[in-house]
Amino acid sequence: MLYGYNLVWSLSSVYIKDFYNQTALRRNGTGLSGETLTLMYSLTVSVFAIGGLLGSLIVGVLVTRFGRKGTVVKSTVLVFIASSFMGFSRSCGSPEMVILGRFITGIHSGISLSVVPMYLGEIAPKNLRGFLGLVPSIFIGTGVFAAQILGLHELLGKEEHWPLFLSVVAGPTFVQLLLLPWFPESPRYLLIDKHNVHATITALKRYRANCNIQAEIEEMQEEQRSLSSVETLSVWNLLLDETVRWQVLSVVVVNVGMQLSGIDAIWFYTNDIFENAGIPTPEIPYTTAGTGVIEIIAGLVGCFTIEKLGRRPLMVGGFTMMGICSAGITLTLILQTRLSFMRYVSVCCVVGIIAGFCIGPGDGVPFLLTAELFKQSHRPAAYIVGGSLNWLSNFTVGFVFPFLQMSAGSYCYLVFASICLSVAVYVYAVIPETKNKTFMEISRLFSKKQPVLETQCLLLVDQLKLKKMNGYGGLEHHSLDFESSSSVP
């Protein structure tokens, strides 16, 4: 998700660097050195991730105070402020406005990346929760494709248009601001957090039309009763809560794995791979735009199959495909000097990585899982943890990858391959399927992971102690049937 916005910047990077250099020349009489120019542009790029981290850290407070929909609506003001800074930066001759605008955009992205899947996950019925949770990925892919098209030289890809290109995001945000206030707030938030039964029923009637909402209200009231003595947890209390240790670990693994999968590295080298495959340089931007179509198609595949296949197959399949194709890129880069057809295999590997990412890891499934794995009291803190790690990992990849590439060369993709395959194994082994299950049912699935094992261990210790008591209790004459003695009703 994050690489889509970075793609827009990569399309305008030459013009922005020239603007920085020309501004320094006008202010100081001398241009910037190569090292200083690289530092300024690196700061411009990385400040987006810093803003995103800040946004993810404050999202818990915002969604608790303003609600899910309220947070989305109120945070749109950040987009208009950022667009104004970037759109008028060249007119004002201020590179600082570009950097500040990108930082504010990062804050909004950090908030939206957490609150939008939380909102959709709470308003969706359980049989459509996966579908609605992945719908944003289709629009994100469409947005990336639109940015690739607008970035062509025939449209906004010219030097004089780059400020407009950076501020065009204000358009769809304005449409959202016009429409979203007419939608109801999350029913779960209204009932569990605000204890407003009337507003909950009104919201559910609008979201469910002619469906019977009584069963859903009873399920939310059951969760409310289970949380009657529990306030919304802070991040620290979430990390200390042993009852959700597996959920927290799963959120950490999936979110870190999504960013360390190497997708940003693939976008970094896409043009070089296409050029080595023999595609003429003037046609490479159009070929790159074609990858946007692959993103949309892969997103549609994930969106329309998640309720049939489930979350786990998409995650395991996506990470596995990315791991195999990342290893394939290393192999093709090594052999393409000897075998000419390897250049075309490398293009197929790039397509495979993008498709694998958009089907599972980048298709909104990690954020959907964050909503599904936690109860209402734990959910805001869980999104803070997942979002923060997501942005920190994004920043780490952007900072470390150039050095990794210089030291490891083509072998650097083996690092990403090992990470992808490791995450796939973890998801397969640990995370249960959450399809068509209520939040309470999912919570019970995780709650069964350790207590049964702990009960069996305690029973074993107690019975061994009794065996040493010279036959007291007659245990030496009975078999130790742990299946029956440790059964959980």
C-alpha cells in the first residue's frame, strides 16, 4: 500500500531534485553538491514514513474519542493542508514546503492505514468481512495505476506539472469528504464504547437493510458483557496481556513481513529489469503502467476469493509466491549473461512478486486480520502496534536496501525470499482461519492454544508427585489418561 504513494514520487524525482538545486542556487549563489542533494531528497522520501509512524501512534486516541468514521472524516483536513504546501511550493520557491507537505501526508496515511480497515471490519457482516476488508486494496491499485498514467510525459509527467501531480490527491479526498459524513458510525463502537443502543440499532438497520439484526446485536452485547470490567487497553498493557500473546505476535510477524517482503526493492529495480529484457527505454513507462493493471487484477482475485478460500490461503500463497519469485530474480540476474532467455524470466518473476503481494500481503489481509484477532478493548492498541511496525519496517527497507544491494548484489533478493517463506510457514502453523467467525469465536480459538497444554503439564506433575507417596491414591495401578482428565468443556 505504501509503495503506491512512493511510486508517484519516483516519477517526479528528477524534477524535484532540480527544483531543490535551482532554489539553492537562487538563495546562495551556488548549487547543491551531489551528496547534499541526495541527502535532501532522501530526507524528503523518508519523512513520509516518519509521518506515517506518528499517525499510527495517535490513531488509538483518535478512534476512541471521535469514532471510526469520525476519525476518517476529521483527518481529511491533513490532505488539503499537505496538498496546498506541495502544490504552491514551487511558486513560493520553498523546498521546505515540499518536505512538510510530505510529512503531513505521511501522518494522514498512518491514520488511514489503521482506521479504514478497522471501520470496514466493524460495519461488515461476518460473511462479507473479508470481501469488504479487501475492497480498499482494489481502489489503492486503481490509484497507483492512475498515478502511473498521470505520470506519463503526455499528461502530468512534464517538469512544469510536478506540483500539480503531487497535489492531485486532494481531488478524491474531496469526494470522500462530501460522501462519508452521510454514512453511519460503526455499530460496535456505538454500542460497546458509547453504550448507545438506539444509535446502534439505527446504524445496523441502515447497513443491513432488510436483514434480521437481533442476532448481531446479541453477539455485540455478549462481547460488551465480557468487556464490562475492562477498559480500552494501552499499548503497554496489550503487550503485557498474556491472553493475547499469540494474536500480538501474529500481528507483528505479518505486518513486519509485509514490508520486509522486498516489494519496494522490486519497484526500485523494475525499470532496470525491463531494460535488460530488451524493452526500449521510451516504452518502459508504459510497461511499468501495465504492472498497475496486474495489481488491480490480483486485487480483484483476492477480493472475490477471500470468502471462499479464507484468509490463510491468500496469505500463505501470496508470501510463498513472492519468496519463490524473489529467489528466481537472484537466479536470473546471475545467469542472464550466459542465457539470454533469463532476461524474460526475470520479467515474469517481477510480475509474480507484484501479483503475489497484491493477492495476499498487500491486499489488505494483514489489516483485516488485525481487526479480526482482537476484541473491541484491544483493537485500537493492536492497530497502533501493527501500524507502527509497518512504518518502521518501511523506513528500514528504504534506508538499508541501498547498502544491502551494494554489498550483496543480486543475492540481496535471497534475504527477501527467506523472509517471505518464513512468514508463510508461520501463518500456516499458527494463525487460525477466521472466515465466517464472530470476533468472540476468533478470540476463543486463540484462548485454546495454551491452557490445554498447561493443564496437561500440571496434571502430569501432580500425578508424578502422588506416585512417590508409596501408593497413596492408588495411582500406580491406573494408567494416566490425559485425554480424558484434561478435556475442556
